[in-house]
Amino acid sequence: MADYPDQVKVFHQALYRFRGVMEVNTGLKPLDKIPVKDYALPGKMGDLPHALLYRTQGGLANEAWANTDVILSYDRAGWLTLEFLAWWVREQSRSGEQIQMRPQALSPVAGENIQLGQTLKFVVDHFCILSDQNPEAMLTMLAVRGNSLSTAIERHADVLGDLLVEETTASDISSSEE
């Protein structure tokens, strides 16, 4: 696991409890600092939640966006993990949390390279208003969401069954990536 703050690791650890999760990464951007004209730019701007931002003509004042990219295995475990996560995100959103989940992929072909079947990931978008550009509110929110997801997993462990791996710790994840 990359060198993430502990609060982000809590969310990542909850996601890594699923056998179908291959990789998880989280980034943070201040949305109110990105001009609308930059949304069409490739690279890092290509990952933005464009439809939402175009509707509001940019981020709200002091709004930050954390994007958690989840890469799933292309099998039963990945598909069922996606369904569970989609349900969990929907329930969070229905209860008033500023969260959404969306698919993301690159172009099917880039030059001579076929990318189709190799770039699909799912993004969990987290939105938070920060006071004084301090990321602490977002970090706290990610830890709370990690705990919430872990609770949902525990409540449904009998249904999830073999979709789950033994609970891992940040040190287990770090050592497996070395």
C-alpha cells in the first residue's frame, strides 16, 4: 500500500477484504481551484467526475474531491464485489453522504495498442467541504467510511462467504506489494 494517511488506509483495508479487489488507490484534489475550461484536458483531468462538475459549473467553495480507484478481478469475485460496493455506495448516498461510484476506462484503442479489456476501474467519488483548505475533514470522512464498509461486510459475511479474504492489516498489504 502506498504511503497513505492512516485514515485512508482504513478505507483501503475495508476494500481489500474482498477477494475480487486487485488494487486500490486514492487521490485528493481541491475542486474549487480547477477552472471549468480545464475539464476537457487529458491526463489527471480525465479522471474528474465531469457530469457532476459541469452541472454545477465547477466545485463548490472549499470543496475537495477524493477519488478512490478500485480495480477488480475479471471473474465472479470481481463482479459480486462490484455489486456489493455499488449497493453500499448507494446506501451511503441515500442517507445524505456526498458519495457516488462510477466506471471509468481508457479508449479501446491507443495508437496500435488495443486497451479494451485492460483499463476498466471503478471510482468511488467522495466530496467534502474543507475549512481553511485543511484536509482533516476529508481524512476523517474516509476513516468513517472505511469503518462503515467494514461493518456492512461483517453484517453480510454469511452472504459474502468466499468473496472475503481474511482481514488484512496495512502491514500485510505493504509486504505483499514489495
